[in-house]
Amino acid sequence: MDIARRRLLQIGGAGLAAGVLGIGADGPAQARAVTGKPALSSRLRAVAPPAEVAANPAFSVQVRPRGAATWTNLFVYKIRLGHQADFGTLSYDSSMAQFDFNGTVDVRVTYAVNEPVTAFDLRPASYGVAAQQQGNTLSFSLTQNLAAPRKLVLRINNDWETKTLHLVTNPIEGTVTTEPKPPSTADANVHVIQPGADIPLQLPQGKDTYYFAPGLHVLPRGQWVEIDMGRSYSIDAFVLTQAALWDGKEYPNKFTIEMKNSPADPYVTVYDGMNNTQNGTLQGAIPARTARYARLRLFGSNATTGWIFSNTISEFALLEAGTGTNRALNRAVAGAVEGFASVVDGDTSATWNTTSGWARSHSGESFFLSRDGYHAYLAPGSVVQGSFMSDGFSNVTVSGRGILDCSQLNHTVSSPAEARTGAVWLIQGSDNHVAGITILDSPMWNVVMNYSTRPRVSNVNIFGAQVNADGVHLNACTDGVAQGLFIRTPDDNCIIYHFGAATNNTFKNSVLWGDGAHIIKIGSSSTPGLIDGVLFENVDILNQQGVWDLNRFTGCLKVWANHDLAIQNITFKDVRIDPFRFPERAAVVEIRTDPRNTGEGIGKLIQNVSLQNITYRGSGELAARITADAGSTINHVAFTGYTRQGALVTKATAGNITIGGSGTVSAVTFA
């Protein structure tokens, strides 16, 4: 068994293949897609993963349109979840099943372990799901909401980890306007990729969609640039000028050089620099080869610590045999990221980079979507292993009902941990979209849409197992929307750091679970500036627990200004919080201006924070705080309809809220 298949077994196990089932001919309910009302028609679609994936036998799950005679067996995945290190065990196996439906379905879940079910808990409580128990089998109905897809968690015998089933659903594809229309394999712009087939770094002319058919796929990796020398030359040497990263350190790049003589030929590796350990300028010999086309591919560095998936070069040259003439000069025709032409422009003083710099820093394990309008579609029943990245392009989409399996990405890198690779990073540009897919076991931030205009994240399910596996980042974005999410990770769920001006961003209609750090975190950065306008609406929080230092790293609704950052016009509306697993480690609200880390400055200002219809169903939690450090100001924080332990909070003490600090806090009101 090859490595890819062996690693995939870690996220699943063999079980009954359900296949694809579509029931109900009454058509989609598009008219209700944006109303938030339940879908009226009953339709069901369940798809089995590839044969390489094995099931978790702890649960068996069956579904059917309400009242139908035939049950469909769902595949139950073995997924990895975890906690940050101070909790103890870092990761463990849990269970997940997924399907699409509209209308109402009946669900039957059997806990298949030789242990009687003496207690169970279905979350979110706001769904009002009432299960009937017969032995170890629970039966209940579930009605879809097209705006806020149903994401249900079943806990058995008071367990929070291994005896937990995550039942995540989405509407039938094509029935909601919040997702892109699924492409057809017959469409002229679609490039269909069957399991095991070659995945081109750039699509053929006239194609803009990678269609990953049902089955297992392994994405190519690495940043790249392609060169057309204009005609055939005999090439016998190269020069690669390496450069320092933004941190001032040099890293020895891992790379290969490929050549071919005609467009129809396959590329052949003519130089293998994967074991390169030298910094600076490299000059190497190539067995003389006649070629017109060449491709430089970069796979990170050979450093043992630091940014080992980064690539930093300033120039690449291909030398003609006999003359030493650089035939690559100004001949770049394509590349993984914007600005690829600078790699062969003759200027060794400028580093090949994107405006954001993020593609350079996380290039080694990423598959690049390298043109405006590119679409990666993960068909139902597909499992794609690897990581997607786009930096500087617009109208880029990753969507479907398949699974993005990140378990093969490097999980052990430290110093800094943030140097690891994330799942889907569509950086810069406008109108980029991630929709409908399920992401498993990313070692770094899962969905990152930084520096973007109108980014969209819709109906995505995220499961993480380790530190830095944050959910969704909308840092330095304008008019971003993330909705219909399920996130369970041991780090922050929804994030807006200050990497630049951030204006008018929304998280809504989602179900969230934090096994370490925060649920939503606004601010918390070392860059001064302004975050203006965040709406966090119609959200269920199933659990939150702090980590490391509970004086700093905890909280469901957190607004944290530091280092001269100003934050204003923040609204939390219709947020329902179920009882915490460890209330002594969790807080409902934190609004503060102190430094995040030693040496960072305090925040400048937090103002106009509205908390409307917040419900906390538990008790015994850490005190909420509204505290300003000396020299900073917090003003106009309004609680309206905050209910704790079933009682309306009309003053700070009743809400277990601490107000104060050495700075200025004013106009905190309750109604």
C-alpha cells in the first residue's frame, strides 16, 4: 500500500458503501434559499467515499425522507480531533457522517460499542431535536434550513470526544443561491480528473474548472514558473539566485528543473535540487538537452526549523551550451502566482513575491490555482489530499461536496508553528469563494481569505486536531461573508486579525465548537489600524474552553484591541451558547485592550459594541470582562436581551461581568 492510501486510513475505515441516492422529484426550493425558512420538499442525497477510506464502527447511521419506506446507510468517517497540549491528550479519533437533504428526514443512530447508552446529548439545543431511545438506538427527525444548514452533534454517556457523532448536512447542491452552481462533466470549460490521473499545474486552453471525480486524488505541490524560450536551444547549465525571506533568514530551496521540446511532450526532470543545502547563488550543470520549454518547481526548503515550506528566489537563468547566453531572460509565460515574470527579468535585487507574500511563505505543500476564474470542484464521493492556494487572483472557487483531506501535510513543524500549510488559502483578489466541502485535519489555518474584497465561505465543514488549525480567517477583508459553517478545532474558530483595514465582514448561520482558544476573535494583532463593522449573527456555540493562560486565551465573543489597534461597530446578534464542558475554562464575552504578548502595545479604542439576544444556558463560567488598560478607551457597549441561566441580565453582576481596568470604560448598558 502506498503512503497516500496508508495515511488516508487514519481518517476513516472500511464500511458499507452507500453509493449515491436521490429521492424526491418535486424539485429544488430555490425561493426559500435566502429566507432562512425550512425547505418544504423532501430530498436526500448520500454518497460513499472511495474504497480506501474505512469507517469508524462506533456508530451506524441511517436516514430517509420523512415517512419513506427505505432507509439509506450513511458512511461514518473516523476523524481526528484534539486539544492543545496543556489539556493532555493532543488528538483522538471521533466520528462524522454527512449527507445533503431538503425538507425533513428521519434519522436513526445506533451506538455500536458494547456499552449501554445511559445518557445522550444532542446539540445545538436550539434545534429542539427530541430523540426516542430504544436500547442503543436513537431515532429523531431533522428539518433542513437552507440558510442555516443543520449541523448536529450527538454525545453518548457524557463523553465529549471518542463517543461523539458529528452529523453535518448541507442542502442539495444547486438549491441554494449562497453556493456556486455545480459544474457538469459535459461542460466545455470543465477538465475532468479521474482518480489517479495527472493533475495539470495549469489547465488546458479553454478550460477553467478542475473537476475531481469521485475517488482518491493527490494534489501536486509547489510553486512554479514556466518558460518558453521562443525556439529550441541546447541548454547545459542553470543559475538560481536565492534570497532571504522577510524574516532576514536564508533557507536552501528545494527545487527541480524540467524541460520539453514541444507542447505535447511530457516534462522531463533534468535537474533534481531536492537535496540542496546551499544558500546564495547556485550554478549547476545540466546534461546538454535540446528544449524550448522549461519549468522551475519549488517545494520549500531543506531547513530543519523555521519557514521550511517557504521559497525565496530572485532570479533563474538557463544557459545555452557553447555561448553561455541566458535563454530564459524575459521568457516566462505562466506561473503559480502573480508577478511570475520577475523570476527571469534579469534583476537579481528583487525577490519573486506576491503583494501579500503569503504564497511565498507557504508554497512548498500547496497546489496553486493560478488564474482568474479558476474553479476546483470536489464532486460528491471525492477525497482530495493536499492544500489549495491562490494569491492575487479573483473569482477563484473551491466548492463541491467532496472532502479535502489534509492529513498528509506536515504536522510536526515548530518554531514557528504558523509555518505549516493550511487547507484552502485564497489570498487577495475579489469574489473568491469556498463552498460546500468538508475539510479534515489541517495542520494550520483552514480557510484563509485575507486581503480580499467580497470573499465568501459557504456551508463548509471543518474538523481540526492540533494547535493553529484555526477555522476561517477574514483578515484585512472588505464585505466578506462566512455562513452555514460547522467548525470544531482546538484553536480559534472565526477570526479577523488586523493585517490591514477590515471593513463590513459577517459570520452567520453557523455552528461552532472550540476545543482550545476562542470561538470568534476580533483584533489580537501586532499591527495598528482599524477594524470597522463586524456582524456575528444566528450562531450556535456548542462548547468553548480556554488554553494555556486562562487570563488571556479564552472567550466565545472576543474583541481584543492591542498595539494601537482601533475596533468599532461590532454586533453580536442571536447567539446561543450551550453549557460548557469545563465552565471554569470558558468565558462568554471578553472586550479588552491589553497587550496579547509581552512587548506589544495596548489597543487604542473599542467602541460601539452591540450584544443582542445572547443566550448562555450554563453556569459557573469564567467572569466575562470589559477592561481597558491605561491610555485606552472602551465606550458604548450595549447588552440587549442577554439571558444567562434563564434570567434576563439587567446589570453586570447578574451577568458575571467584570468592568474596569486602569483605562476608560464608559456607557456599558443593559436592557
